[in-house]
Amino acid sequence: MSDLELAAKAKVSNWNKFVRKNLLIHLIPNTILNTVVPYFAFKAQNSVHLFSGEQNLARFLLPMSLLLPFMITFDILKKIKELQHAEAIHYKLDEKITGYPFILKKAGLNGLCTTAIVFTCMLVLHCAFPNNHDFGIAPSAISAGLLAALYSLTFFYLAIRKFKDDAV
């Protein structure tokens, strides 16, 4: 093999390592933290309501729906930008992330759209269930953790969607 082919294989290997490592870095801690923290917060009280009470489900889900998509998208696009400018990743197309305004716009849109969707779903649930419906401590904490895992997977792949098919 020529040096050019070896360099191309090394860049593909760099991309695969980048995807595996960063997916695990985002998935595992987000899932664990967003399950354990609400569980212990909800355990201090007898019931979990959607919007009412000191520790309600909206208090955990809405900030998580804004911050997780924003932070995951921002982090992944920033890392891709750094790898592109260091020429550690090779692409068929010569599309580079130009700067932080692009990254902030993508991350902000992901965070705001997700928050709007989750808030709308929570309003529908609020109208569908009777007043003072108790969602349960364990199911609420598990659903928060599963939602965090879904955010980790979804927004990781949304951030690399443009680049994964073009990686050579």
C-alpha cells in the first residue's frame, strides 16, 4: 500500500474511534445522572406530579430538554471542527465547519425545538390525566433517564449526520 492509502485508512480509523468514544462519553453519564438525580429528588417526597409540587417532573425534563441537546450538539460539532482543521479526518466533500456562529446556531435550534416539543407533550399529558395524578417515583426517574439516553443518541447522530456518510 502506498503512503496515501495508509493515511486514508488512518483517517477512517480516527473517525470510527471518534464516533465510538464520544457516543459512550455522552450516552453513559447522561443516562445514569438523569436517572439517579431525579430518583433521589423524587424519593424525598411521596408523589411525583407533572407541574405541581416542589419536585415535579417538569422541573427536570424541561431544563434537560434544553441543555442536553444544546451541549451535545455544541460539543460534537466543536470536536469535528478541531479534527477537520487538524486534518485528522478525511472527507470526500470539502465541507468544513467554519466557526462558532454556525455551531451555536445549530445547538441553539436543537435545544429550543426539543424544549418546545417536550413542553407540548407535557401539556397534552397534563390535559389527558386527571388533576393531581401521581406518575410514580421509579417510572418518572426511569423515563427521565431514558429520555436523556434518547437525547444522547439522537443529537449525537444529528450532529455527525452530514459528515458520517462522507468520511472516507
